[in-house]
Amino acid sequence: MRLAKLLFLSTFLFLISIYNCCAQSNKVNTINSENIDVPAAMFLSDFHIGEVYGSVTKVLPKNDSIKKYYDSTTVNNEKIYYRREVKKLFQTLDEKCKKNNRIPYLILMGDIVDMAVHNSSDAMNLAHSIFNDTTISKGKSFTSYFDTIIYIPGNHDHHVWKMLQEQYYISNSMELTGIASPVQQQIIGVLDLEKGSMSKDSVIFPDPQKNFLSRILSDTKKPVYIAYPNLYIKTDSKHICVTHGHFFEPGWNNSSLNISKPGESINDSVYFSELEKNNSPLTEFSDYAIAQSMGGLAQGINDIMYGDSSYYQTYLKLVAKYPQLFPVKPNKVKRTKHNDIQKLLEHPELVDSFLIHTQGQMLDEDMIFNTLIYGHTHVPCDSVQYIKDINDLMGYTLKFNLSIYNTGGWVGIDDVSKPTPLFIYGNGNIESISLDLKEKK
């Protein structure tokens, strides 16, 4: 059944692509019919607000070679520091939003606020400051460039997902009905850029202005929709899966291969729920609880990668005693120039399982999975082809031909790890934006 539907949809998309190539008239982008030069959405991930080496911090890094790339501003009588690439991002948005146009969607793809290495209250307050501050860009706040926000939690802001679950399914439900609702582990959002609409029946908080993220990200309480772990986007030429990317690595995915029994296939509709249930406890411990209960330990461990920490011996003891909770030995950053597509090849069994069930869910939405946008690794990737035949548990061979994009990251920016936001237009074209600084302080 899946293969028959896949064949039908592939043929349909092929005929549509032929029609579009042959048509001589310019198709007006229905999501922004007044100005087709304005993007339909911007993708941004791994902002790591609160992380000392991230985009926005209360404390400058100790490393002088990194410290010099930060500027400061004062918000509510408190000085905050931000990477100079943040200002360049504002300048890019000014160029894209001429004549006071706004971009319909801002898609935040996880690790926006960093609760894994920083106090959660400070991280949230810093997020409110940087998204609403008007001193960096001539009286305009960051979210004033957009109409609607879609938030996809990652691993460093996984606790944001837990907070949203408790707010919607427990607190709000109890207040309204006196009965708590069953807590859902996945909320698959579907955004149709042709229609300019977000599927409300698949996203919690039907009123997108009644969740705490709306107040944090926008003083004017712009609509904020939540999707986890995937957002699916329909355009004329692309059917896109947008995800943070932490489930591609064993540090945040220890159970995807154990969800179903040998020879059995788990239903696509519940796969990500099971994945989340099995991995959430360890993610909450490693990427939230340590930073909230053990003071500077989490930041100290993170600083090891930049050679500024006295916590290395402490961390080695934790690795020896709790190997499942501390699976990775951090070292000073030693990156080599490579394309992020190689990251997908490091743990093929995890990636294959993710892709198979993503394709299944997208088929249920009458979509052919042909584009993947993710973050997490901090290494940008721009329209690299990922072609692979994958055998599912039922013995069928599924063919994948994906265009891969990665939005990079904002922590310890260098020639390899760097922020590369993406813009998508109504016709499906994707533009990768470089924020490399031309002048160094």
C-alpha cells in the first residue's frame, strides 16, 4: 500500500514539475502576492541563548580569541552580550523586508534557548531580551520582521517541550475541565506554503497566542505554533521535513532500534511518540537537570571544548561512573572542513529508521519526502544530495533522493561551525545566507 501510494504521488509530482517548467508566465507566490522577493519563511537553529559561547550571553567567554567577536547592549538596565553575526542577521532581514514587508513565518528549529548548560530563568530572560530588543536594529525587534513563529524544540531546549506539554495537557486542561488530558509525545505540524496555512489540528495550543513562548518571543504576542519533533512543509516543488536533528545521534537516541520487535514494523503514526518516550528521561537529565541543579558543572564541562575549563578530571570521573549518562568525552574543538552530509553517514541505522518513518508520515499527508532541513551539528550544508536505498523491517526497499540542508550553529563560530540561516520562497526555492564577518575586531 505504501509503495503504491509512493508511486502515485511521485508520478503526480513529476507531471507538476513538467507543467511548471513549460509554463511561460511567472507564478505569483500566493503567500506573498504583493512582493515575490520577500521570503515565505526563514529557518534558524542552534542560537544557544545563555551559552557563554553562544549567540547571546550574560557572561563574556574567557577565551580572548572568541571574546572579541561580541558586542553589547543594555536591556532593562542589564548588559547582555551578543555575537556580531546577530547584527548582520538583522541587516539581512532589513534587506529582505524592504518597504516594511514582513516574512510570513519564522521557523525556529531547536536549541534556541540553552537550558543544557545555563540556568533556565536566565536563558528565558535573555531570549525575551534579544527577541524584543530594539537597539540592535534601528528600533526594530527581531520578531517584528515576521508574522508567525513556529518552534521546534531540540535537545538543549528539550525542556521547553516538557513545559509546553505540562502547560497544555495538564495545567490548561485541569483549569478548563478539571481533568488532565493524555500527554502527547509528538505533535506533527504541517505548513502549506501554497495556501499560507498551518494545520491547526496537528499542533497544540489551537490559540497560538496562549502559550508562554508567545510572550517570550514577542512583546506583541505574535502567534507561536509548536511542532515536535518534525514539521512538514508543502510547496509547489518541495515536500520538506524540518527537524532539529538530535535523533540522528546516539547521544540523544539510544532506543530507536529497540522500539519494535524483530520482524515487526511499528506504525509510522506512533513511531516518534515511542522514540520520544524512550529517550526523553536521559535527555532531560543530560540537557536540563545537570545545569539546573549542579551550578557551573554543565557550563564547565562544555568549556572543556574551548580549553577554558578546570572540570576535565571531574568529567572523566563522571564518565567512568555513569557511562550511560555521560557517553561523550569532550575534547578541545578540533574540526576539519567537511560537509555535514558525513554526519548522516556516521550512524546510518539511526538515520535510516528516522527517514523511513518520516516518509511514512509524509505519505499520510499526501507528500513525497524530497527535502530535509535540520540543525544540531552546527555544520552548514546547502542542497547536497543524499541518495540511498533503505530496506525496512518488512523487507521492502525504499528509495530516498533527498536534498539536504543544515542551518549551522552559533556556538564557537569558526570556518566550519557557523550560522547559515535559510530562506524559502513560495515557489520552493531555498536560499542559504552567509553571516561571515568581513571585518574582524
